[in-house]
Amino acid sequence: MKTVQVKFPQTPHNYEYYLLPGQEATEGTYVVVDSPYNGYTVVKVVKTVLEGKATKAVVAVVDDKQYLEYQKNEARRQAIVKELEKLAKREDEKLKYRWLAQNNAEASALLNELERL
């Protein structure tokens, strides 16, 4: 029976839990176990063992792929919005300066100089 060793934050020791049929977990995976401390607890797998001495089963394997994908997409969305806001601000300034240049000769001369730079 395939088992995993997990570490609880409260203790320096690793504890073994066996995987139920169909469950897969590797080092670094998070699993839910029935903790000797507080009931169900999420812990990180620190090692996998083909044949161990586990007496308790892993309740569930945490599948955080969707959450990690969401985080990546949200970070990209925020970066895009930030860049669009910068572009919109530049366009607003251009429109403001063009309007001013149409109604003021001094502003028109300054805008022409600015565009040459």
C-alpha cells in the first residue's frame, strides 16, 4: 500500500498516512488528513513510501491547479488593466493638449514643439 509522510507544524516528526485507491500524491502535494491534534488538517507531503506503517488514510488530495491558474490569470489581468490605464491617461493628455492648442496660439506652439521632441 502506498503511503505518504506528512509534517504537522506542531511537531518535528513526520507521520505516515496511506493513500486510498485512486489517490495520487507526490512530494510537495497537499493532502487532508484526520489530525491527532485538531481533526481534519491540510498538510504537505514530505515523502512518498511504497510500503509504510500507516494506520490512517489520507482523507483527500488537494487539487489546487484551478486555484493556481486563477491566481496567474488574475495577476495578468491586473497587469493588463494597469497598462491600459497608463495608455488611457496618455491619450487623455493628448486630447486635452489638442483641444487647448485649437483654442490657444501659445498652447499650439508648445504642442508642436512637444511633438517634435
